[in-house]
Amino acid sequence: MIDGTIQDYALTLDKVLDHAARWHPDKLVVTALADGSRMRTSYADLRERAQRVSVVLRDLGVAEGSRVATLAWNSQAHMESWYAIMGMGAVCHTLNPRLTAEQLAWMLRQSEASILIVSSDLQALAGDITSRATGVERILVIDPSSSPADSAALPYAEDLETLVADAEGEVAWGQFAETTPCGLCFTSGTTGDPKGVTYTHRGNFLHMLRQLQADVSGLTSHDVVLPVVPMFHANAWGLPFSAPATGAKLVFPGRETDGASLARLIAGEGVTVAVGVPTIWLGLMDHLDANDVELPSLKRVMVGGAPMPPALMQRMEARGIFVQTTWGMTELSPLGTAAPPGDDRAPECAGRPAIGMDLMLTDQSGAPLPQQRGVEGHLWVRGSSVVDRYFGQAQSATKDGWFATGDLAMLNDAGQLFITGRAKDLIKSGGEWINPAEIEAILSGLPEIALAAVVGQSHEKWGERPVLLVEFREGQALDDNEVFAALKGKVASWWIPDKIIRMAAIPLAGTGKIDKLKLRRLYGAPMEGNKV
């Protein structure tokens, strides 16, 4: 008797767009343009255009394994480029336009991409980058700009739309193993040098299925999804895959992500689920409050990338917007955990892992803690979408199959994850550790404070002492004594910062997180008149 078998159905990402085009052909993908208008297409038309982009790339010499770079905002054209590159077995190397030209050129030299696809308003940056990374042979421009200056920035660049119109033939998608690389993203470098993470079709496909679980994003064909989280960082949290997989309407914000622009877009398109870092939603809430505006369609916001200020969560939920906290990182593709909709949680709760992701707490040496609940430890992860080896590095990034995240964390009895800090952010004062994240969480809960950050300054006697950097909400202020009073009794007295530096705007990294590296460079020098 011959045993039955199951079909070998490769988990390649071209199948996602094929599915959307076949079963949700008329569902829309909307892109906000700089002039206030919006571009609309359907999943069926987007697939057809992505196929034509593949033809253009093939004719330019792109083949399986080639790396093609993109320097672009969240838009229909960027999504078309994604699927065109990945569908033919090439690797999409996303570049973050909020980084410097030198940083981006370094990344481009690592990937050895010879083609750069760029939004028209980023041509000046593209020219600066490619003058430093001379391996780029062709620059293809997408997203036409309303500014003539932008459009004429690089006379030697080519309009991708013109090439697409002349494209003939077809490229067979998905003719490769599911373990084939499909994407390359470098970490933000907020806590060290950037490292390249290579995504695979299988890893991203399984990440998509995990994200679509009801206790994670729970997206359906009735949702209207707004990914404010950028496509140039950690795959926009996988939303350009999970939205078409369910037939959800997809709304791209383009370049403008200020509060007023997002409010107009959410109201105009009936957005039900929006995704981004907390600083984005701070700007939106400030706009809504200042203009007495409501957004009745918006039911849920997924946040991650940085701790969620309790005061911000309260402001959002007072408007009937459920805030779903998450945790992840580039190395996880990127989602690690999520708080299920309707779950009891605090702002600092990062939720639970879904099937396909596992967590472990260890001591400083990497030895598993005998008790995994109710204690703080170093967080390690493993799973189907977790990095095993960084791009260009021979040595594995894991130990016994586990990846060290660099986070400090705790699991409660219900299995909820609480990120308690970054190991590299800890301040050693008098031989004892101070955790800046605990201080920041308390102060971020004050309604007067928009952002708070604590960094260590060199100290002659104590080694390091904490200094507080604070950005107040517009029209709000507290004196030093009022700020310190919020900490007394909640942290050890010697944890209280030695001084407060008020900033008009705390610097943010390219991914919207507080730029701790920059703050340490600016304020990590020895204090004047050190306190004893």
C-alpha cells in the first residue's frame, strides 16, 4: 500500500499578490500624494503593473539573487516594486531616507545593488548616496512629485513609469525555493552599528500567517489598513503582505505623516486599523485635540518600536481607539509579541508570542533562568522568522538556536511580556545598575510630558549618573521639583537624575524611536560641577 502525500506548495510571496488579484481583485490600494490628492488602484491592477516592473528589471539584467535597492516612501509604486523584485527571486534592499547619505552609501556598498528605485522627491539624496556608492548603475524614479525642482534633481535618472509602459513579455514568478532570500534590511543602529538582516520568502510568509492570527492583527477583508510604519524599515511590519492576503483595503500615507495629514487620510478613507510608532500617534492626538476632531472609523491602533507613554494611551482610548501594544525588532521580521485585542494589559505590556515564536529569559551569561515568571532577565527568542546569521557575516548570530535581543524583560503569570529596558542603556552608578526605562515610563505617564529620555553622564566619583532629557507638550511645563516629585517613592532615591535638560524636540532616529546614541553623544560627557 502506498502512503498518501501532501503537495509541495512553496511558501513564496508572489502567491500573496496572486491571491489578492484573484479573490479580491477590486479591493483598493490608496496612496496619499503631496498635493493632497490620492492615487487609487486595485489589487488586480497592482499585480499587473508589478509584473511589468519585473519585465523592466529583467531587461536591465536583474536575475534571481540580484539585489535591487529602494529609497522610497509608503506608496503604491513602492509596493509594486517590492513584489516585482521579490516575485522574480531578487532581493529588495530597502533604504531609510531619514539616515545620512554616508550611512546609506555604506549599506549600499554592502549589498552591491546596481539598481536604485527612488521616490522623485528623494533624488537629491539618491545622487549624494550614489556618488559615494559607485556600484549603482541605474536610478529609476517612482512617485512623480508636484515640485519641478524634485523632478529635475537627477537628469540622468530614468522614469520607471515610462519603462513600464514600453515593457513587453512576462516574467515567471515564484520559480525558486521558498528559502530564497527576498529582502534585506539593516538595523537602525540606535544602539550600535547597523547589521543587515536577510529575509526569506518562507520566513516572511510564516510571519504573515502569524500576524494574521486573531490574537495578533486579526485583519479581515472588511478592514481598511493604514501602515504609517515605513516600508523601508522591517517590512512595514509585514502589512504589505498581510493586507492583500486578506483582501483588506490598504492606505499608504506617502511622505506626509504629520497629525493633520493622517487625520484627513483616516477620515477620508475610513481607516479602521492604523499601525506605527508612538510618536506618530502623539502628533495625531495633538491635532485632534487642537481642532476638536473625531475619527469614528478608527477602531484600533497597533503600536511598537518604542515604549507606549501611558498618558498617550489614555488619550487615545478616551476617543474609543483601542491601543494594541506590540514588541519586535528587525531581526524578527519584525513582530515578536502582541497584546490581543480586548486583553487586560498595561501600557508597558508587549503582549504574548503567537505560535511560531518562542521566548526565554536568561542571566547575564545566557544561562536560562530556573524560574521564567515574575523575574527580570535577558530576553532571547527563536522562531521561523528570526535571524540566524547577519548579512555578510560567517558567524551565527544565535546560541543553541536562540537569538539574544539585547532587551531586559519580565513575564508575568499570565505569560504577558514586559520589556523593562535595553541592556546597553543601563547606567552603572557606584557599582549598581540604574534602568532608564523605568524612569522614562513613570515620567511619560505625566500629561505634561510628551517624551522623556534618560542617559548616563560620566561622573568622577560614581562612574555614571543619570541625566533626564524632557520634551513637554505644547503649552505645558513643570519645574524641576514637580518632575522629581513624580519619581520619589517609585524608584530608589539614588536613581533620581542629577539634572533635567529641557528640549524643544528630543531627537528621533530614522524609525521614529528616541535616538539614544545621539543623546549619549551630546550629553554623555562629564558633568560640570559633578554632584557628590
